[in-house]
Amino acid sequence: MSLPLPRVIRTSDDCTRAVEYATDLRLLPQVLSWTRTASRSTSPATVAAASAAATQMFTDAVDHARGPVRLVVTRHPDRSVDLAIMDHGRREDAPPPGGGMDQITGLASWGWYGDDERGHRVWARIRPSGTL
């Protein structure tokens, strides 16, 4: 069975990239490749941390979401990177304390918000110096 193709989302600036994926874990290699490419002008350590965070965020979204998952990567002038995953999961499906997102706490500051009607957004900020 072939993998569903991602859908690239137009953004208003050159520092932000967005793509929408089906909720299928077989797409994780594409998610990682796209995250590395979108964050490439930062340091190798920042790219590695962004890749680790994207892995956890996408895996959680596939486990908890309904419908497509949108991944947004924004590079900042200070060489930090923001990641966001938007999905149509229910609020009670948000990352629980002690869950998988706690594994990236040493790599990034992160949080989430949302509601049952619009889904939710999980975000992470990776700083180049390793400070949160």
C-alpha cells in the first residue's frame, strides 16, 4: 500500500515552513527529513533537537488525532527553532504529564493548548545554546 502524500501549506514568510501529513506512522521518515530541511540554517545540535522533538510530537499526534496533522517549523534570527503540531484531537487526548513529551523537556521548552471544536496545538521551542 502506498503512503499518502504530504500537502505543503503556503506561509507568509521565508522563515516558516508548514506541511500537512496523514495520521500514519509510516510517514515518520518524511517528517524527519522535512524537519531537518526546514531547520537547516541553524546549528547541527538544534537540527538534532528539532528532529527528536518532531518525532515525539508527530508520534503523539498520530496516537491521539483525528484527521490530518499539520507540522510548522519556524526559524528565528537568533537561530532558535519553533515547532508546532496542529491536529484534530480532543482536549482530553492532550499530552499527559509524565508522557512522551516530557522526554524532550531537556531539549526544548514546550506546551499545548486547544479545545474540542478546533483541535489542539502542541509547540516546542529549541534554542541553539541548549538553554530553555
